[in-house]
Amino acid sequence: MLLVYLGIEVIRLFFGTKGNLCQRKMPLGISVALTFPSATMASYYLLLQTYVLRLEAIMNGILLFFCGSELLLEVLTLAALSSMDRI
């Protein structure tokens, strides 16, 4: 499960970076769509795992905070790119 999480996270970050640098909506949309499985896996490792260290809990909490802030910024960027297309 950790390897699946690694694959999803790497692909999500790649498409987020590519969409932001190229100012394209499609890679940003893919990144937004992959944020939800990534956040689900992080919350699994935070809440449903049998043995969780305190350090793991802190790191997963920080990860979920950054996933939420990235999601907010990606949605704002998508809205800005959509408004630029209309002009």
C-alpha cells in the first residue's frame, strides 16, 4: 500500500508542477483529482493503522495540512486560468 501511495503522490506532484509552470488546466485538474486518493492514504496512515508513532502522527497531520493548502491553491489557479481564457 505504501508503494501505491508513493506512485500516486509522485504523479500528483508531477502534474501539479507541470500544470502550474505551463499554465495548463488539464494537468492541474489531474493533480486535483489525485489529491483525494493521496489525502485518503495519508489519513489511513494517521487514523487506521494499527501502530502509529507520535512522529508519524505529527508528520501525517502536516502532510494533510499541505494537501489541503495545495488543493485550495490549485483550485484558485484553475479559476484564474479559466478567467484568462475568456479574455
